[in-house]
Amino acid sequence: MNPKARSNPQVQGKELIVNADSKQDAPKAVEPSIQVEGEAVKDSKDSVATDVMYIGIDLGTSRSAVASSNGVRDLVSSVVGWPKDNISTKVLGDKTMFGEDVIKHRLALDVCWPLADGNLAFSDLQGEDRNRSRRAAEELLAHVKSLARPTRGQAVYAVVGAPSEATKANKQAIIDIARAAGIDSVMVVSEPFAVAYTVDALEDAIVIDIGAGTIDLCRMSGTLPTAEDQITVFKAGNFIDEEIAKRLRANNPQVQFTINMIKKAKEMFSSVTDNAQRAVVTFPVDGVPTEIDITNEVREAVNLIVPEIVDGIRKLVSTFDPEFQERIRSRVFVGGGGSQIYGLREAISEGMKKIGGGNVILVDEPVFAGANGALKLAREMPAQYWEKLRNA
Amino acid sequence: MIAGRQTDPGAPGRSALLNDGGELRPVGDLENRGISQVRLISQSQFDSAVREALAREILAIASDLTLANPDRELLIERAHARLAGKPIEPTASVSPPRPLAERSAARAPELEPIPLDDPEPSPHPESAEFDVEALENRIVEEVGRLVSQNWREELRTAQDSQRNVIDRLEGRIDSLMKALDQIERLMDHQHTRPAEGMPTSFIDSGALGGIKNELMEQLFEANLALRELEAGEEG
């Protein structure tokens, strides 16, 4: 963090860039840090602003990321909570809570995760549950928008990443809730496409977005990916959490833990290599904090996703133009929170040897890769397109 | 560097030998500085070496010397004799050079024909005998002047050539800076307010830019279709 820059973001130059803390393992919203560079752009505390703010949003099952044209980047757990009764209202206030605050006060809140398997959950629900889930999605998106700190009266144009196999109904639902959340013009793209856009891997490449709900594989061939170009694997971060929990329960039945504790442990010690550090966590045993070595549980669970990824790559390569199969195998980009798993790149490379080998490249800032790509796309999209979509 | 038993560095006869930046040091001084391997040559050896070098130079430029034939032949003969180690007459009967003021400015870079005494009677009525070493000194002076002039011309030519290259590079940098400035202004404009009618092909002129433009158009069409579908369902 650069407090000096925060206190006067226009002092040193032209553009305000807000970087998320490099510590991306915790699922809570990341406290942003500020660097000043480039042309001056005012934050929400200032009254002067540009007419349009562009934002890129990665709406994830576990976490949502936002990147804004004013340089802000932020991260929030995709969970919404409302006070469940009068007492909690009195304690926490009559307001909707988001992210880590929800997890912290979950016992006093009515908690809702509005995304499931990468899609908006309400589309599969009925009655009051549907309304509640939809409301949570709208409020979450409005909160994500506010994290970008648009100025008063500034139009917000957003590109939102959706899972590669999202249905048309789900994409329409994203547009609806984005409008309800106060976003003036919105465009939906497949999440792997957004990742590909951020690294300019727009042709002869495979992009893998490893999230909590899904692993999206997308083949880029210079055109907008079709259904044939995309594969979604429903074994992702959450699957790994459950597998770790299952193994830990079997091996250490006396250990007390929640899935959230497992998630944090996995992200701290994720490893699929044999020589990684030991994953030792402190979980209660009969109420006594006890050090537990969960290295093997983490390793076994994480290794379960590698064959799925390699098989997806094989399918995408084998159905590609034979002349370019070698090239596409050499350009496999991996992004998303799950790509941070230590040794994953090596494990996928090792797995790819069975299908002819290849080159696996981890994208920079994997947690923000989708949001960054969506923002880049939003900024480069011609103005007339935005206006037409705004009025459509 | 010449090591010699120099006792008077400012002696007139030696000062000319120091023009090239060399220096004379007493042998004792060098030995005190730890230099034990010192080759000593006498003043006469040094003078002889210089004269041999001059003789070689005279032979090398003999054809270009604009001297009267007998003068040139005499010089060449003396140069050969010096290189061959034959004894050379310390003096010879030559005609004195004309005063420098009489020389034509237009012919300054060239050596003036210097009338030397032939075995036959000199055609010049003003001829008089003088030391041939004075003539050698004059030739050294003239050669030095020519060499320095040639060197200056070489230097000027090189500088002109470099100046042309520098001018071309500066012109190129200037045009590139103008182009960069134009691109930056367009990009800033695109980022803050993507302009209607702005030539997007200019922003992304490469193959990647073409792909991006195509993809953005496809993306826009797909999103527009989503809205139309939604409107149709609502209708």
C-alpha cells in the first residue's frame, strides 16, 4: 500500500492504479493498494470524473473479481448475508453484508451464495428461494460495481465473464441483474475468452480457467469460441475441498473442522508435487487446538483434477486442425484461482506427455486474469457498440 | 617514449621530439620507479633513426613532389644513400628557397619547386649555395603541413559523413515521435471515450488487431442477439 498516493492520487502523474494485495490466498476481499501513474483519474471522493467508467467483472462461484478503468482492482467472496432477526439487526445493523464479513458473522446472518457451478443459482430455483437468490445476485453485483468506485453520475459499462457452458438463459439473467445493479451497459463473455484476451492468446491457444465451481477449457482459433471449442469440468476448487474433507475425516475422525477451514488450508498449502512443504494446520481436536499434517490429503485431492484437465486438453487438441495441433499444444494458458496451486503447471505438463507433450503457461495475476481481460475488452470495444447495447 | 639521460628537457633540439605526447625521463628516475629493463639509445642514434624515417617518407612521396627534376633526384639519391648506410655529404650546393611570401597561395598545399644546384650552372640568377640540411628541414616542414592538411580533410570528411547519419537519425526520431504522439492521443481518446467513427484499424493495425476487431464485432452481435431474444420472450 502506498498511503502517500492514497492521500493524494493526483500528485505524481496521470493515472491512478490500484493494485490488489499480492496475498491472494484468503477468500476475503483484498485491501487495495495504490500506485500513482499516468493521467489523473479521480476516485469517488472527487466530484470530477470521466463520463464513462469501464469495468471487467469475473463473477465466480467462490470469489468475484473486479478491475476498473480507474485502476481499481478488488476481490470479494461471492456470498451475501442479511441479518436473520432483530437481535442481529441491532448488532450488525440493517444492511446487507458481503464477502468475508458474511463468513465472519454467518451465525447471525441469513447467508446466500448466489452462484453455483459458475452460474447464477436462482435460475434453477423456485418460489421464495428463487427470489432470495436473485436478490442476492443483484446486491452482490451492485457491491462489486461499488468496489470499482465510480463517480456520481458516471456511466458504468461492464464486461462480465460467464462460465464457458453458461446457457443463454443464464447469460440473459446476468444482463438483467447487471441492469438491476445499476450497470448502464453490459456485455457477457465466456470467462476463458476473457482470460485469453488479457494475454492476447486469441488464436491457436488453449485457455484453462480453474475456478471454485468449474474448470473451463477453451480453444482459441481467432473467432468467438463456439460450444465445440469449450469444455467445462465440474471438478474444481469446491470439489477439491470436499475431497480433502472426506480424506481428513476418514484419517482423523476426531478432528473438528468446517469446509471453510479446509478451503483456507488448501489455498495455503495447495501442492501436487512430492517435494513441497508439509501442510500443517491447527484444527481443534475435542476442543483443543492441535497441529494436523494434511499434506497427503491435499496432494491426493488436488491430483484428482489433473487427469480431467489433461483429458480436456486432449479433446480440444484432437479435434483441431492437424496442421496446427503442435502449435496449440505449445500454447496452453492456465488462469483462475485454482491455477495458483503450487506445481500444477508441472503436473499438467507431465500429464500432457501422454498426449504428445506441450507447454503450459501460468498467466500473471491468475485471480484477476478474467477481470483484467474483461476490462481490456471493455476498453477496446468501440463506443457505438456500447451505446447500442445500452439502448437495446 | 624515449629514455635518455635527459638533463635539460627544454633544450631546443629535443623539444620537437616531444610533440607527440612522449616524454623524456632520466634513467635514474625510471629505475627508481622500478623499471629496470631500459634500452638506452644515444642522441645520435635517435637523430639517425629520424632521418632514416624521413628518407623513407621522401622515397614514398617522391613521385608527388613538385620539385625540379634535379632537385628530386638529389633528394632521392640522398634518401637512398641514407637508407643504404652510405656516407652523405654534410653540405651540398643548392639554391636557396624563395621566401614563403612569394609562394602562390593557390599552390600552398603542394610543395613548391625548390631550385637545387645542378652540376650544370643554375638557371636561377639568384642561386646561392646553402646547407642541404636546411632543405631537408624545409621538406619536413612541408610534408608535415601536407600531412596535417590531409588529416584535417579526412577528419572533416568523417565528420560530414557522421553529421549526415546523425541528421538522418534525428529526422527519423522526430517523425517517430510525432507518430507516437499521434497514437498516444488516439489511444487516450479511445480509453476515455471510444470515438465513434474512429478508424479502429489504425489503432490495431497488425494481425492481432484485425482478429480483435473481428472478435469484438462477433461479441457485440452475440450480445445484441441475447437482448433481442430476451425482448422476444418478453413480447
